Amino acid sequence: MALLILLTVMSMWVLAWNHQVDATYYHRQTVHHEHSANMENLLPENLLPDIVPVSHPVNLSRTFYGIMFDAGSTGTRIHIYKFIQKDPVELPVLDNEMYHAVKPGLSAYKDKPEEGGNTIRALLKVAKKTVPENEWKKTPVVLKATAGLRLLPEEKANALLEEVREVFEESPFFVPNNSVSIMNGTNEGVLAWVTVNFLTGHLYAKTRKTVGILDLGGGSTQITFLPKSKKTVYTAPASYIANINMFNHTLQLYTHSYLGNGLVAARLATLGALGADGLDWKVFTSSCLPKKFREDWTFGGITYKVSGIPDGYAGYKLCYYEVMKVVKGIVHQPFEIKGSSVFYAFSYYFDRAVESGLIDGNRGGMVEVRDFKKRAKEVCNKMTKYRPISPFLCMDMTYITCLLKEGFGFKDNTVLQLAKKVNNVETSWALGATFDHFNNLNIH
């Protein structure tokens, strides 16, 4: 009944992109009435952009765009979303996404913010080619930075953000207030959850049958799911529970972002290189690396000398012991995690599974936690074979296994859906953040 009332009311409304666009603009459009919206690609009703009432129903179609920059620790990505409002009684359709990425991330330019700004300029050229020129002034451009900038000293992070603001102001796109910011970890997890459950159609079921998400970035990692048991909420630290207002009621999500537990940051921690002195001469060793491996490795604009242990031992068991210290006692285990439903895992979970041959990169796939463990053992015991792919593959696969089992507490038979895209849209927080920008989700 609530949905019927909503659609009845919406039949008297016309969608407007932002407050700068006058409702009369839509009356000048010549369109055809359509009823072929894909329900799995529709925006939840309370995530719509602002709406403007008109005196009578109008037959119309409206296309609008949103540009979201994801400034991560290992790269900067641009997501350009195209939405179509086919009819005033229907919700907008996500038509497609244009995605492009550059490396390294903004944090690598902490001492050269102007060069960091140039990477944003390059990505804005992609946006100008994707968004029609007559839509530029109405299309908002937003950048949200994650762990890479969170880990920087405040003055260096602010210098980079200010440079991005200047680049945005030079662009022909609409620059809203607070268009450039560092996103907190809670929002990162919640918005990724919104994205995946939107793309998989779970937000429309109006039930608690949602999927959890696991996001493994370079500097941080997130876990978010809708608890089935109240005990999960009661036994979790207060900061691990986020309330999100959707469909006129509040959902309590279990979510947390672990800064410093992203895949690349975990490498540094495993090597004992985090905050270490003497980087010009010190060599950081690990039994997770091939014995004859030695090279300079750069992350966040800092170069480290890393090596295997030429006269020592290498392999899964020793590597697992090393990465355990990065996880054990640091990552909280939710009460119901062992019996929870399917989780979507993406970013480095997906990338490393592809590189190790666990899944096909074009199709993704469903695996169990035990599959990561089995493949980690194979990789670590045949490091020479996998070295051309990545000398860090043993360390990375072992860390993922340890994070899932010793960290979050997943059982061996927990099912993970590994995906880079769902319905041809990137699985990340960016789409959820775009919805959030259109109409604040009120996450608290």
C-alpha cells in the first residue's frame, strides 16, 4: 500500500536534476511513453534526486549524469553514471557506467600536489567525452578520498584536496558544496553495501534477505552486513553499528573499516616496515617472498627494499605465522558471522583470486573460504612458478586467508561471491555515494 501511494503521488511529480533546473524545462521535451524499466536497475524511492511538483502529469523522459571520483591508496578512479527518468510514475533507471582508472593514487603526490591535480585533469577529459556538452553545467562532480589520504599527515592531505578543488573549479561541470573530501570508513562500508544490494536487486524485496560485502583496498578493508540476530548488534562495539534510513525505516548495519589492514598496508606490516627508519639502507625480509627475490618496492610515494630470506625457509606455514600478527586481536569477529548469508567480496579479493587462478577474471565466481586457503598453500609452495605474476602473491593470498578465518571468523564453508562488476557496474562504494549525494541517506 505504501508503494502504491508513493507511485500515485509521484505521478504528479517531475524529476529535476538539481535546484538550478527549472521545472518548465521538462515541458519542452518531446518524448515517448515507455514501460520497459528493468526493476533491478531502479533507484530505491528515497534515494531519488530532488523532485519538483507540477500541476498535472506530464509525458516526459529525462537523462542526467553524475561523476564520482574514488581517490584510493593505489589509484584514482572515475565513475560516470548515466541515469534515465523514463516516466514520472517510474523510478530512474541506471543506464550505464563509464569507468576509468589511473595509478598511482593521490597519496603518492603528497609532496607534489600539482602533479596529483594533473591526474584529475586527465580523468576529467574522459568525463567531457562521456557527458554531452549541454549537460556539463548540470552534472555534479565529486571526489571522495579513502585510506590513502587518511594515512597522510593532515597538512599534506589538505594540500592535495585543495589542489583537486581548484581543478574542479576550472572544469565546466557543476561543483557542489563539499565536493572534495575524505570519506570516513563507516560510510565507505555502508555505501558499498548499498551499491551491491542495489545492483543485485535486494533493496527492492523489502525483506532482510540482503547480502554482505567485503571490500579489500590497498590501505583499508571493510565488512558490512545486515545482522539477522540482535545479539550481533548488542555484542558489537557501538561504533561498529551504523543506522541507515531507507524506505521510511531504519536499518541497523554491522560495519567497520580497518585502516591499515588493506592488502598493501598489510604487506608493510608483515614486513615490519610500517613507520620504520633507515629506509635508504634497511632491507625488509619475509618468508612469504621467494628466496631469491629482492627489489625496491614503492607504496604511497615511499620506496622500501624488500627481499626473501636467501638462506632461510619459505612457505605457507611460516607466512601464515607472519601475517597472523597483522590480524589477530585487531579484527573483531561478529557474533553471527559463522552462520551468516552470502557475502560479495571485491577489489583485491577478486584481483588476487584471478591472478592465482582461483576464478575466471571475465566471469568471477562463487568460492568458499577454504578455497582461498587451498590456493594460498599451492602458491606459497610453488613461489617460483607464480613469481612472474607477482612475487607478493603468496603473502597476499595468505593474508586474505588469515583475514577471513582468524580475523572475521568465517567458517571454511562460508560462500563468497567474487565479483568486479554486477550488471556491468563496478562493485564499489562509488554508486552508493552518488545516491547519497543526490539525496542524503542519513547514515549515523
